[in-house]
Amino acid sequence: MLFLVAALLLLGVVLGTVAHAPLSFSVVAGVVIAVWLAVFAFRERHGRRRSTPAR
């Protein structure tokens, strides 16, 4: 529960910061984060398939 409260507080701070940042900066930051998450998801999915032993 405490983790959820902390996550919502952090989300509020980030959204408040984005509201005051220029639109171009917000778009670039969003694209960078999206690419980072996509690469992370691809590596996790690919790594799990490779490390699974054959039966």
C-alpha cells in the first residue's frame, strides 16, 4: 500500500513537471522513455525464451 502511495505521489510530481515544460521537451522525453521500455521488454522476452531449458 505504501508503494502505491509513493508511486502516485511520484506520478503527480512528474505530471506537474511536464505541465510546466515545453511541449517539444515533453514529446522527446516521452519518445525516449517509450523506446527504452520497448527495448527492455524485447530483451526480457528474448532472454526468457533463451534461458528456458528444453524438456
